[in-house]
Amino acid sequence: MTTQIKGNATSTFGGNIDVTGNVVTDAPAFHAYNSGTQAISAGTLTKIIVDTEDFDTNNCYDTSNYRFTPNVAGYYQINASVYYQGSNNGFIILSKNGTRSWRLDAMQSGYGANSGSALLYLNGSTDYVELYAYDGGGATIGAGDSSLLYFDGHLVRAV
């Protein structure tokens, strides 16, 4: 197991440092949201446009492909919320490496948000996570509000 402590030109470490496991001081974290609205066709699993970042600590979120590819291997808490404007049995999916993986929350009908989270292992090089939405009757999602449609995550434990 490797212990990594990063400092800079002004860092001072005095006394003893006793570390069990990994210490990562520049852990990846991001928060992104949809800057407008997006149509979801009836009965079609659709990748959600999450094109605006509030923050991205390690430049791991891609605003053109709408995916998070962290550069540190470990366990990540990934969260999402999708606001539906007139849903008919809608739900959201977290997808790891292009495979439908985790179904989060479901909405029967009407207006409201589906939200959820998952704890995922990501290898720090090739693994990535994307967000998808489904609606049985077709719907509009988003509202240009970062509190209504968002996708975020952070490192919980490095390996």
C-alpha cells in the first residue's frame, strides 16, 4: 500500500506522521448541472446533457461528453437529481463505462425530481460514469437551475 502526502514550497511537516492507508490531498470532486432543458423521447434511454460545472477539482469532468473520469483509483460517491416537467413513469440511470448500471428513483407522473446516489469503484484511469434518463411517455427535463438537475461526485476512499 502506498502513502502519498503532497505538499508545496511552503508546506511544513513537523513531528511524526503516522498514516495507515492512502492519504490523497487533491482528491477528485465535481458538481455539474444542465444549463437549460432537454427533451426525452418516449420509451428511450437518453444521455443527459450536464454541460455546466460549478467546480471540478481535478479536471475530471468532461462537459462535452457529459462524463466523469477520475484520475485517482478508489470508491466514489456519485449523486444525481433530474427534474421532470410532466413525467410518465420516468427514472434515471447511472452508467459505468457505457453499461446501464444503477437505476435511481422512479417517478409515476407529473412534475418533480428523481434523485439518488451510488457508491462506485472507479479505477482512476479508464472507468467513467454518465447519467441517463428514461420516460415512458416522453418528457422535458431540467430547468436551467443547478438545484433541479445536477450530477456530482467525490472520492470517498482511495485504493
